[in-house]
Amino acid sequence: MGNNHKKAAMRFLIIVTSNPFSKDYNTLLNLVRELTKRGEVTLFFSGNGAYYTLRPDAKSFKDMGARLLYCAHSAHQRGIEKALDFFESSSTYNLSRFIQDYHKVINFN
């Protein structure tokens, strides 16, 4: 039991700045699927990654147990007025404050 607790304590942050129609999408999907088995996963969408907030199939990340945050400023710059309801509005300032809370940080650019 102690070993499972240790795995659950692992925290992963994936920062996505590439657009959701790039080749990264399936890689990201598979990575999130594996990492959610090992611990807590948060995805932070910024830059062109803000376009994920318009993609209904991105809900599969949430369904796997990942937390989905996006940079509201990046979304606004790209004319995105309202993100799909399974995304949480955030900012790169917030990212800079909580990034140290994660054991592993991966960037998709």
C-alpha cells in the first residue's frame, strides 16, 4: 500500500504551446493516459495551445483525470471568447507561482 501512495504523490505538469491540430495531439493523449496512472496530471495551455479550449475532444484529457488550465490572455489574443466548460481559466503569472509544486514539467511547443 505504501508504494501506491508514493506513486499517487507524483505530480506532472505539461505546458502546451503548440496548436491542437499539430502532430503533438496524439502524443499528448498517450502521455496523459500513462501519466495519470502514475500520479496527478495538470495541463496548462498557453500561446497557440489556447486553441485546445475550443476542441470538444480535448475533454478526453479531463476524463482521464487531468486538470486543464489555460492562459486567459493567450485565449483573448486569439479571439477566443469562451473556453469549453471543462477548462479552468488561469494565467502565466499563476503558472510561475505553482510550477515549483510539480515533480516533472514537460513542454510541448
